[in-house]
Amino acid sequence: MFANAITISRLGFLGLCLLLLYQPGGTAKVIAFALVIFIVFLDGIDGIIARRRGEASALGSVLDIAIDRVVENVFWIAFVDLDLVPVWIALIVVTRGILTDAVRGFALARGMTAFEMMRTDWGRRLVSSRFMRALYGFAKVTVFAALVAVYALQELWAGTPDAHRLPPLETAVFGLVLLTVGLTVIRGLPVLIESRRFFHEPTLP
């Protein structure tokens, strides 16, 4: 299906973005900056296309979440390797992803999508609502793009009079990192809390 093809294509753009990040020179990193925005844009457009073309499915939902997780984890790990964020940031995000995906996989085996498993109003608002999903997507694209921008400026401004501008920019971007990771944890907690009911249900034969 076309929507699923768009979802999967994000992996190719992710690989290209990483390749550019590790190339010397500011131009490659500026292109990587644009690719970050494009990759996150595709994350929003694939769902819209799936609904309009009648291609929405459980497989599409699983693929979307899986590719989201790959993109998110790969970026955070790359940012650690590039010395843009401390390793504990990536550890929190990866751990949260593994735990929530395990719960969602169990729910899927029982016929529930990632968003259908949410039963409480507050859980739906934090995890499933369009507002929170849009806010989380905006936070991710902002912080990923900001980190790539800072990385590009570190190279472009090295040894120039503009170099003194970097420390306050780096501090501001790290503040965005903390906010985004906080939002990541907050959106993951309802999934883990609501999974408690699965431990009290009979197992499938």
C-alpha cells in the first residue's frame, strides 16, 4: 500500500541523513537539517494518506510505530556519538521505547492497536489524542533539527568571531532536549500503568 511505502521510505532518508551528518563540511549538515524536517513530515503525511485512501490497518499502525521508534532511537544514539547529548538521554528514550513496545505487542496479540488499548480518559489524552501526538511530533522535529543546526554551526563557526554565540545556543537546545525527553516519558507512563490489567486477565490458549 502507498501509505506503508511512505512509512518505510523514512528508513532510506534516515540513512542518508546519518551519512551526511558524518561528512565533513557545513553544507552536508545543512542538507541533513532539511532531511530531519522531511523525515518527520513523512511521519505525519503517511497517516493522512492512509485514512484518505482507505488504507488504514493494524499493519500500518504497527509499521508506523516501529519506524518511529527506529528513527527516534537512531537519532538519539547518533547524537550521543556526535557528543551532542549525554548517553543517559539515549538510555531513557530507548528503555521507554522497549517497555512500551513490549506492552503494545502484547495488546496487539489480543486484537488491540496501540491506541485502542488505552482505556482511561487521561491515558487517551496523553497517548492517543491528536493534540498530544502533534505536540510530541513537533517537539521531536524541533529538537532533532536544533541539534543538527548546532552541530553544523559548531563546524561553520569554529575559529571565527561568531564562536562565542555557541554556548548559549547549546544551553537553549539542551533545554529543548530535556523537555522532549520529559514528554517522551510522560507519554509512555500511561501505557505502562494501563498494562497492569493484562496481568489479571486469563492467558490465551
